[in-house]
Amino acid sequence: MLTEQEKARIRKTAVKAGYCITLQTMKRYFQQHRRARETGDAHTQEKIEYHLTYLNFHHERGLLMTGQYDKLQEVIKNW
């Protein structure tokens, strides 16, 4: 579970970036999430998922949560 301090840091990062996320950052998140899932690092997964939810990337977050990383590549090709 994320602490309030971690949530505040994620929100601050989102505000600083203008509530946007670059394609490179999204790809990096996918890789980090996959690696975290493989190693059992639930905390990192939760941080990435929280950030995507805060930015209203609910579809992408859902794909990450279910481990559909191949489908994510198709989604971001259409950006």
C-alpha cells in the first residue's frame, strides 16, 4: 500500500509534467511493471498503476494489472 507521501509525490510529478506522459515514459513504465511483476515487487507495480490512474489512463492501467503487455504495445502504437 502506498503511503500518503508517495501519493503526494506522484501527484506532484504529474502536475509538474502538465498532467501528461510521454511515449518514452509510458514504455519505461511498461518495462518496469513487467519486471516488477516477474520479481514480485508489488509496491513498484502499485506506484505505476496509481500514477496512470491519476492521469486517467484507466485502460492502460487495466492492461498492466492483468499482465497484457503485448496488448499494451498495440495501444501505444495508436498514440
